Amino acid sequence: MVKFKVRNRLYKVDNIAQAKINLLNASSVSVAWATTDGHGFASIDVSKIPDGDYQCTIDAQNTYAGDVGPALASSGTPPDRIYRSVTLLVRVTGPVISSAKPVNSRDAAVTVSGNLVSVDVQPVWMKSVQNSGRSGKSISMIVVHHTACDLLAAVATFLSEKGPHYMIDTDGQIVKWVQDSRAAWHAGESRWRDQKNINFPSIGIEIVNKTGPYPEAQYAGLLSLINNLTTAFPTINSWDIIGHSDIGTDTTGRLEENLEIRARSSSGNGSKDRDME
């Protein structure tokens, strides 16, 4: 008996329940199947299946195959999670699956140990708790941030406190957190071109980066997402695609960056760690 464990790739305490697992032969005929329980586990008996190579599909209750952008979770009340569908190339040897590899490594990470196949599935939508209506404002801006922390800390914050509309991981994959039709609390105290409360007219994008250069994959993901957003929302002008350092102010309207530079100069400290923006 082979046991599958199916989890959220970015938040591994998320077990994926009710995921359908299907083992297919070379003729694409199903030879075994199972559905994960509330703990993300499912068991499949492969002892009566001939040794050889098979495909294994894994589909969560809610899946999405397109680009992560405006079309995803665009209407109604979306579920808490939406995932990629996964296809594995597996080898059955005797009573176990001896190897398993995703057709697309971006869809899942897989490990095989004894009779356990662990599959960590890439999410495309993770619902953030803090957001609201746009108070009648149309979408006219994009604000780009960096997390100033690692992926795990960013995900925990976005789930429990506040999240942006989108997050771009170090491998360039994008996760959506808040529907574009709603305001996300990403901008904080902010001003831009005589506007205040920048959360309401803007879409926020967080790039996972603690420090140092950004990988090329993140640049590619960011440019693709911005193109999709400006196509969907032609009210966004190119001069209103900005970084958080351009708008983040104190309550008097003074830019935070200027305050930090002055504080470092007066203290003699050449660097300062920044909290998550």
C-alpha cells in the first residue's frame, strides 16, 4: 500500500483535503485512485498493478491553469486556496512507487521515502484576511514592494495580518492574495501626486526579497504581471507604476526614505534593516 501526503508547497501546515489522485497507464486508463482525507493523506494499493511507468494526476478541489493575474478569483467569494493541477511520472516496483517526478517542477515538489509519496503543490491563490472595498476609487496605480524577510515570514504575515494583491516568489511564481476589485492594506501611510490613502486606488505587489539582488525570474514575473494588469485596467498610467519608497510617508507627508537617511547620518549607522513594507 502506497500512502500519499499532499500539502501546500508554500505553507506546509496546509494539508490539502479532498484532492483526487488518479494513476493512469500508458493508454491513459485509470488503474487506481483515491481522495485525500482531512490531513492530506490517501492510500493506493499498487501491489496488483504490473511493474512499470505510469502517470499520476493530483487535483485539489480548486485548481487553475492560467497565468496568475486579474482573471484569477475575479468574482464572487473565492475559496481559501486554489492550486495548480499536478501530473507526476511514477514508477511502480512491486508493492510501492519507487520514483515520482513532476512533469512540471513548478507545479509541485515531490519526495519518495519507502511507501510514502509526499507532494507539495504550488498554490496560485491564498486568501488574505485583511482587505476592503475601494471606497469608489478606480484602479489607477501599481505599487511594488519587497518583503524584507524570507518567504515563510511573508506568507505567515499575509495570512494572519495583511496581504498584498500579489506576491512574486524567488523562482518567479506568482501567488494572488486579494481580489483586484478590493483594496489591500499594503501601502500604509502614503501619498502620491496629491493623493492620500493610496491603498484604495492601487494594486500592491510584494517581491520576496530579504536582501541582495533580485533573480531574473522575479524580474520576468513582475514584468509579465504588470503587463497583464495594465491590459486589464487601462486606467493605470505608466508613471503611476511606482515603488513603495516613492510613496511611504510619515503622518506629515515626509518620505520614510528621507527620514531613514537622516537618522543614519545622525547616528553614524551606515545601514538599517527595514520591516516588511
